[in-house]
Amino acid sequence: MNFTAIDFETATGKRHSACAVGMITVENGKIIDKYDALIQPPNNEYSWYNTNVHGITEDDTANALFFPGVYPEIRKRLAGKTIVAHNEAFDRSVLQKTMEYYDLDYSELNISNQWECTLKIYREKGYNPASLDVCCKRQGIKLNHHEALSDARGCAMLFLKHNI
């Protein structure tokens, strides 16, 4: 069981506005690496709605690196790996759109165009709702919802429990 779970938070409704990333790398069913970073979104612009969800503000990312500055850390954890996200369509599009915005080549990651999705997995198990916080609570997984690293860890644990 080898994979990397990833979670992004965005600053606005634009998918290229990543403001935080959390990643958990699992090898042989065990967490071997954790990575998280704040990311300065374009123009350090935030919408009230997004800040209300995750609590990240312009002040938090005023001195953070832009995406190209954190991308080498992201790339080394994703390249050639199985990728898992709770809502894979969202997180995959944030990665693709942010890379496109900064003229980075998504294909160099050599990852599947569709990732593993714990949202879909747990919906198929009959969870309704199947949001990350509800799934984690039902599975006894501690979660600080909308904190990228905690969300990535929650997703990783859900995927591991599904595959046991």
C-alpha cells in the first residue's frame, strides 16, 4: 500500500489560487513523510468565503512562497505515485490549474489523470453525507477540518482503512 494523499486549500473560487497544501506519503501501509506549506496565491488575494472556511488570510501568506517555490517539494512527493484525495476532482484541478497558471508541466509528474478518491469510496459504502469530517468521525480518525495537513492525513487514514 504505497501512495501520497494530498489536500489543497484555495484563497478564492479560482482553482489556481492554492494557498495551502498538505501531503502524507505512505509506504507499505505506514506514513513515512508529511509535508505542508502555506502558498502565496496570485496577488495574495482572498475571498471572504474561502477565509471563512479555512481561516487562512493575506497576513498568513504575505511572506509565503508562491507555488513555483514549493513545487519542488510537491513534485518529489507526487512524481510517479498513486495519488489519493478526498474530493479528487477538486484537488487534482487545483494542482493542474495552479501548475498551468505558473507555466509548469503537469505531465512531468507522470501521475494518473484520475486519482483515488475517498469521497467516492465512502459514498459507495453508503456514507451520506460523505464529507471528510463525517467520514473521519465515523472511522474514529482525529481531524482538524480544512487544515491541509490534517485533511491529507485524514484522507490517507480513510484510504488505509478501506484497503485493510
